[in-house]
Amino acid sequence: MLDSTTNRGEQCWLSVCGEPEHDHHQSVVTDINMPPVKLPMTITESFVHKFAHIVKARSKACIRKLPRAARIGLPVYLQQIQNMQREADSYYEILTTLPIQVSADISYAVFRNIINTIAKYDSKYKSLKRRDFSAYDEQYNTACINIVRSVLCPSISYYDTTQMLSSFAQKLVIETLDSLNNLSSLIFDTETEIDHSALLANNIHHLRKLETFKYKFHCSDTVVEELGLHCSELKVISLSNSRAVTNVSVSHLLRLKKLQYVNVSKTSISCELYQLLLINLPEIENINCRDLHENVLGNIATESLHTVTNYRGPIINTDNLIQKCSNITSIILYEVNEDVSKLSALNSLKSLDITGGNYETSNLNMFLKDRGLKLCELHLHNVLKVNTSHIIKYCSALLSLSLEECIFEPSGKHAVFDRATPHYKSTQILNLTEAVGHEVHFEHLIHYVNLVKLYSKGARIINDHSIHKAIKLGGLGNLEEFRVEETRFGALTVKTAKRLIRHCKNLTILGYLECWTKVNERQIRQLKHKTEKKKLDLQILTHT
């Protein structure tokens, strides 16, 4: 029961989470650390939020009427196209009268929403459209382009174009690039049904301030040629999985002297021409040779690689890598069968990521013994015989640890370490994913006192009991993100959600409750309602 001694912060949290739980062996938990409450919006922020909400709602209502109109008949269909055009004109008229920063904020807030809405209803519309409507496709395309263009602010430098699965949506973005002369980043990272590389090539000349360009799967030599001609500010370029990018593109890439990051993996560029890029790009910082089986470093002089700090690929010749890339800070390796202990000679190395391999045969223990003290990030994926005891013992300054679908060595299962072990205090990000049929052996979880982010998929070790125990031992107090995707075992209940909310003063993201088999929709709705009612700055995510 609440009484007069309960402060307002505690009352706020108790109303969300209920009374503190009694433990038969411990005293009642009374410390309640309030997560941040949402700060009130400024007048400008409030206006942007409300206006963006209106635009989203009106545009969705307008766009979704098109499939219905197509079902009714041609006159209604043409009328709805005109309505879309009038709607676009009204957005443009209003946005152009607002201060530049306000219109930019609104533009950023509504752009992706409108694109997604058009993509959603476009497929539905095309399935309902009659053949005799095809003569009016141009009017339809124009109306869609104009409603996107109407919310674009030329001053903005970034729009979210990632994970765009719809070919039509991608086409709309490309056809409106002439309204985005200040764009510094353009990312198309999904394989769409239609290849729009020719259309993109014709519009690249508008993007003279571009610094980041990523176009997976469909990029071509023609697109790269246009980049070389018009985008001299480019620093990052990724063309992976684009077989239409050939050796012809290399001469155009060499025009871009500011390039620092280049990814041409799974293109048709040969090893010899890739070496030419590494030698002649003066600011190149990365080597990505994952799909090249030749020794990429073999014929390159050491002085040509002094700027390289990141390596991604197989280990073909460890001595070569150490000798020629002595300034490397980050290494990502695949299918490791070689002895990696020699990599400890890389004095600048801070991050090691291994996918596929054997902890014992690759002598990873010796590497950690020699280099673990300086390592900031360690990510292991599909690695056999992982010994967590070594990691905890030797990696005393680690900030991020990821163990995904690994098989653990029994000798490390029950090792006992003092809670004061430096590793437990230094680690801020922990990611655990259970391999099918192999349980994650990580009883050490309860000792990580300074975790900021905890990610997990299917790890049975993360359950009501372990979270409760960690909290009682003083852990998880700094947690900002808790993203756990459960499997069929159902180890988490709504109690864990409430404990985290009550205990973690910095918590801003809690997920993924829909994946917790012992949490139902009603409980999720209640939790969301209570946190929203108290204006807590907390996102409760239901799914990944």
C-alpha cells in the first residue's frame, strides 16, 4: 500500500509496475530509480509533430482511396488522381511558407511514411486496375511523384531510403532526386524486383554533395561512371552483390580521391583491379576481400597500405597481413582455420570479429592472453568450443561482447569469478544468441554491473530468475536497451518487464515482448498504456 512516506517518483513507478515484490530470503526492494520522463515539447516541436501527423493521416487516406476508385470505374479513378494532385499542391504550398528548419523537420518526419504508404497501396491498386486504365498510367505516376516531391525539403541532407523493398517506391525516390541537391547520403540496400540502375544513372548529376552511396544488387558501370563524373565528395561507396559492376568501373572509382571506404565484394571486379584501387586511392581505410580467394595483399607494397585500418576477409597469409597493414584497428574474419595468435602483434587492434571456426584449433586462447587487455570489441559467430572463462579472464577492458550461435566448451561453464573482475565492469554491450540444439552456457550474466545494452535471441539463460538475481546483486542499473527475442521455452514473464522498468533509470527501449510466450497481448497493452500515461521516455517494442 502507498503511504505518506512514498515520494512522487516512487508513486509514479508503483502505479506502472505495482507494489515491490517480497522475497522470502531478502528484504523488500524499495529502491526505485525512475527512467527519464519525456520532456515537454517546445512550441516548434509540437507544431512539427502535429502537422506531420496531419500530413501522414491525410496522405494515407488519399492514397488508399485509389484502389477503391479503380474498382468502381474510370471516372472515379481519374477523379481520385486529381484529388491526389490537389493534396500534393496543398502540402507544397504550406511547407514553402514555413521557416526552412521547420519545413525540413516536417519533411524528414513524413517522407518515409508517404513512400511506404504509396508502396503498400500500389501493389493493391495494380491488382485491381482494369486493362482499359493503362492509358492513364502516366497520370498515376505523376500524381505519386508529385505527392512525394511536395514534402521534400531541398535543404535536408539525409532521407531514410534503407530497406526499401518496393521497386515502385525506389523509382519514386530516384525520380525526385532533382529536389534533393543537398543530399549527402543515398542508400539502396535491398534487392528490388526491377533494376532501376539506368534511371538512377540519369539522376546522379543532381547529387554533387553526396558523401555516402550504397547500392546493392543492381548497381552498374554506368552508375559508377556518373558518380565519378559528378560526386567528387564521396567518402563511402558500397556496390556489393552487383555483378553488373565490372573492371570498367575501376577507372571511374579512381577519380574519387576522397574515398575512405570501398565495398566491391561480389561484383565482377577482378582481384588485380581491386589491388589497383587499394594502391591508388590515397585515403582508403578498408580492405574487403571476403569473396576473393587470391592473396590480395601479395603484390602490394607496404607503403601503399598505411591508411588501412579495417580488414574483412579470410586469413590467407597472417604474416603478410601483420607486415603490410600494421595500423589495423578492426578485423572481420570468415571460416577461420588458421592460427590467429600472431594477430596479437597488431598493436592498434581493438576489434575482432570471427564467423565460423574453432576456438581451440585457431589458438584464440593465446591471442586473447596476449591481446585481450587492449581489445574493445569481441564478436564470435558460429565458433566451436568457445571458452568463456578465457574471455572473462583476459578481456579486462572489453566494451562489447557478442556470442552468436556458438558451441561452448564445458570447461568454461561453471567457472567462478569474483564479481570485481574487471571484465564485468568494463563490458557495456552484450549479445547472446543460442545455437539450435545447444544451450548458451553463460551463468556469468548476473555479474555484468555496467551493461548499457543487452541483446539476445533464444538464450535460455536469460529468464525471470537470472534477471531478478542480477538486479538484486546491483546489476543492470545502467541498462538503456533490453532487446530479447525468446524461443519456445518461454522463460520470461511480464514480471521481468516490470522489474526492469522499476530498476533501470536509463531504460529507453524494452523488447521484444510479443516474442515472450508467457506474455499476452492484454499485458502488453496495459504496460504500454501505463508508461504512456506517465509520459515515460520508454519504447516498448513488441517484435523485431
